[in-house]
Amino acid sequence: MDTWRARLVVLACVFTVLTFAGPAIAGERLVFDAFLGAQLTPTGVDPNRDYFFAAGMAVDSRGVVYVADPVNDSVLIYDGLGVRRVTRVCCYTAYGDGFLATNVSVALKFPMSVAVDPRNDDVWITSTLTGRVIKMDKNQRLLKVVGWPGTGPGEFETPIRMAVDPRGNLYVLDDGGRTCDVRSCSTSDANVRIQKFRADGTFVRAWGSFCEFSSASVGPCNASAAGAIVTGDGQFGFTNFLAVATDPRSQPQRGFQVSLVGMAVDSFGNVYVADQGRVQKFNTNGVLLLKFATAASVADVAVDFADNVYVTEFDNDRIRKFDGTGRFLATAGSTGRGLGVFGGPAFIAALPRNLVAFCEFFIKPFDPKAQCREIYVAETRNLRVQVLQAREDSDDDSLVDEVDLDPTIVSDEAAAGNAGAHVLTRTGLPFVVYDPPSTSDTIRIAAWNTFLTTGQPLTFDVALFCRYPTRPSGGRITIAADNALDFHCSIPTLDILAGPIPWTFTAADGTVATATLTDGDSLSVDPTTSSIRSNAGMLALTVGGSSITLPAGQTIFADTTPPTTQAAVSPPANNGDVTVTLTTADNAAGSGVKEIAVALRGAHNSAATISGGVATIPITMDGSTTVTYFARDNAGNAEAAKSLTIRVDKTCALVKLYRPPDGARMLLGFDLAPETYGFREPDTTARLAFPVCEFSLEGEALPLK
């Protein structure tokens, strides 16, 4: 655990009454902070973890974290200094027929849930398979045992989820025997309900009943609950289950079936239940206030210090955030084994309001990097607990330099020893440099450095950031220092997780593209072509000083440099057919050559546009032909037109002059006629009766008159 939370264990005892109220945080995001009870491994599963699988979790006002470990019949306590395991809670005095037993302890049997009383840090634990709820103080001394098997008030079949409101009232959700040892499962629909108790264990009321939408029989479903509008309102169903089996090498092997359903309370004592693709909100008396839809695989629910609602979606490997009215706010997470990604997120918990308030007012002013708003997520495929920090984009000193490395590869930051990932430096360039082994890897970036101020941009070279052989140098991307995005290295893609993000891309030729990206926007920037593609959202960009609106699916280029074309004539002599070859090259990391435009005037008269960077033009007709040409790149940049003149005369001769032996006269030898035409005095003019294309003397061309 980090140092500020360890300090809380010592200091928070003097601060237990201050509460912290606040609105939903605009632009808030969840970023990875730490693992609890497990280490990062390439497979995602740590064989040396503290728990078989982590279930319900709770945090008290001191920052002490309680984690239910059902298979091991225990609760783990993380106090910032180490971990302790509780399997029995002691002590009470038992009276029987003619005997008195003292110091009797209560054994935990498959505890699925823990909850903390925010007034005094007392801890409630469900002993799920014994049908009881146990209360202990923060020193693990037994205070109360509530309930026993049965269907009456205050009795349970399998209490699986609990929550405690600010007044100390306890709420217990029973799944009617559906969480069970597979050798002895039996259901009792009469027990499917929420029961409310006072802090001393006195029964207050119960509400709810069984209704499973996927059941072939809808007989149990009705609309008779208080506040119900349609059938199934105010009732509870269990359509998502977790199958748990112990190692077959350990005998006897055991198997369990676990209902995935969630319950939490807010600061007003309202109760939230997540089941069957929805979240239902009840007041403290059990009257349904509202409901809102979420994924069918919703598994748990938690309420944070500001009464925002978080739900886990087991099959979608993500967390979704809503406000207290059910308005959707944000999504976090994806499938993976790395940091900030999930494998079967099934259980979730948030820091209590009084702990957040204490941290905000007494810790953070002296330790600006302290993070006071945390979410705990227990994964049942990766078998670990991740601690995530809920951070504000506007925070000037609590940003991170690493949130997530590729989900399939381990981070050096996590000390797992993988050489592919590197934190460049915490005190220098505040980002992760990562060598992805393939072109489909994702890096999540949130810039942070103690020397940066709010909004100070972070600039990095894409070639350095995504290093693999096909990624050339060139291309720089700048993001704001107080925001988060996903970065995909194949064609570098920015998925905006929290905005707005002032974003800048500088192409290799110096062309600058800028935009302000908001939540949900996505664009791809490929520095090899300086291309910018909108994947989602209507992007308003400025490219090279021009304003452009880019709808989803369209591409532009941050490239203002035109290509350059070179012409080659073959063969160099022009007494026969001539070929002009035009070869065009674009600037480094430019948008690429699109086409070459060619116009012929004179002996030839034609025009054409040839796609690509090479054009071949045959000149076959006698006479002079002027070739005018220019190229255009994919960004629309066109070079200035160039021209050259080609003269073809297929009837002329090539005359080569050779120096005769000393004392001899000049000999005219004609390539077109091997015979000798005679000798003349060197100072006389040779007059030929046929056209001559070229004279040369010993290989050097002579001018024609």
C-alpha cells in the first residue's frame, strides 16, 4: 500500500466525522495505482496471491481494506503495513442445557461480503453458507451475530451482499441458496429479499422477491412492489453466476456456485441493487425510486464519495460510471492482463466519504501527489484486486506518468522484468517508452511530472514511442499534460478517455495540425504519411493554418510540401523513338505521391494524368514535342510545372569523326553507311547531301550549323 494510506492508519483516528459532499467530477478518469494482494504476471494470474479469488471489499476511515476470500473461509485485512487473515471472530459466551461456555469464536464459512460502519469502523461479514451475519470491531473482537437459517424476519438462506448506510443501518441481500457448495445446492425463493437492520442487529423491515427474466416461468414476476411500474420492478434475479473449483490436486476438491449481484448505499441511505442488466435504486424504506439499464453481465455496484455509481460488467471487462439519477458519465477498462485493464471484473468498492475528506483536507495539502479517490476492482479471471484512482483532469499535481502498458505484456514499472517496457524517466520525460512486440498493442498515457504545470503539453516522437522496424523516424505528437488517452502503435491511434484534450501533431516537414478533442473522439495519426483520420466524432482541426472539419471515416494530411519530379530521356540520341521517364518523390514522411499530370504539345498533342509516382511517355513522331509535367501528392500539394523539348528525326545520320594517323587527312565515317565517303583538306568545309543529327569527334559532340 502507498505511504499516504499508511499514514492515514495513524492519523485518521482523530477525524471520523467530517463528510465530503461534491458533484460528479467532469472529465474524471480511472487510472491504475496498485495491485492489492497480488503481483502483475504475464498470464494475469499470480500463483502466490493472498486469496483464491477476491469477493466483497470495504475500506474503513483509517484506510484499512477488508477483502472477502470465500474459498479460504476468511477475510483479509490490509492495513498499509501488511496483511492479516481472519477465519474466526472471538469471542462470546454460549449458554446451553446445563453448561456455560466462554470465549467461543465464530467461524467464517464462505464469506462473500464485508461492509464497514462509517461511524465507528465496525465491520460486518457475511458467513454466507451458515446463514449468518457477523459484526466485529476494528480490532477483530466479536460484537454481534445476526440471523440463522430460516425464512422469517432476521433469518437467512445465503446472505451474499451487504451495505451499511451513514446512520449505521445494515442492509443484507439474500439470493435464496443460489450461492452454494455444488454438492448441496438448494434454493429458497422465499429468502430472496433485502432485509434492513439497525446497528445493534434489530430487524427493521424486508422488501423484494424473486423474479428472473430469463426463467421459462414468469410466475414469480409481478409489479406489486412499492414504486413498481412494470413487471419485475422491486424484485431480484440471478442470471449471472461464477463457477469456482479448487485445485484438483488438493483433496477433497471443492466446487462452488456464486451469484453475481451487487448492492451499495449512498450518503442518503438509498440502496442500489445491480442485477439482470439494470440497477435499481430504493429509498431506505424499500420504495423503488428509479432504475437504469446497464449491460446484461452487470455483476456489482459501488457508490463513491460524491454519490456517483460504478458498475462492473463481467463479460465486457469494463467499469461504467453513472450519476445518482442513472445518467451515464464514463466507461473505463478493456480486456487484458496488464495495468488498468480487466479479466472478469466482478466486485467493486469505493473509498468512504470520511476517508476521502480526511485525505483531501489533511493529507493532500502536504503531499500534492497523494490520490484521495480510489476504486477497488476484484477480477475473477485475472484473480487479483486492482486499485484505481479517480482523477480530475483539472488537477494541477496529481497526474500520472503511467496508466496502462499493453494488456498482453508485463511492465517493468511493475517490476515483472519484461524488457519490452520502459519508463523513460519519472523526473525527465514523463511518459512510458514501450517496445511493442507486434503492431496491435495499446498503451494508455496520462502525462504527469512534478515539474509540469497544469495544461503544460507533453511532446513525444512517435518513432521513439512505438519502436519497431517498420516505424521510421519523424512525426511528433503533443497532448495536454492533464488528460488521458489510449495510444495504439500500429497506426498510432488516440482514443480520448477524458477531455477536452488540446492536441498537436507536427509532421516531418514542419506542418502543424491542432485540435481540441473531447470524450469519445478518436483519431489515427500515421507519421509515415502524415495522415490524420477521424475514427469517431466530428473533429474540428487546423492544419497548416487552414480550418478543417473532419467527419468520422475521413482522412486529411498534415503535409504542405509538394513532391519533386525528375525526368530522364532514353536513348539520349533522337534519331529514333524516345522514352521520357518521369520519377516523382514526396518529402520524407509526406502524404505520398498521388499522380503525375503530363501534357504533350508539338509533333504529339495529348494530355494525361498517371496515378502513382512513375510515368513513362513514348515520343515516336518526327518533329519537336514539348513535354510539360508536374506531380501532386495525396495532400493535394502540386509542384510547379516543368517542361522539356524532345526533337525526333528518324532520317538523319549520326556522324562520328575520328582522328586519322599522323599525316593523313580527316576521315568521315558515318554510322548509317559503313563505306568511306572520301578525304578532304582539314581546313575545308564538308558539305553533305543528307541530314545530320549529330557530329561527334572522338566521342565528344560537336555543334551543328
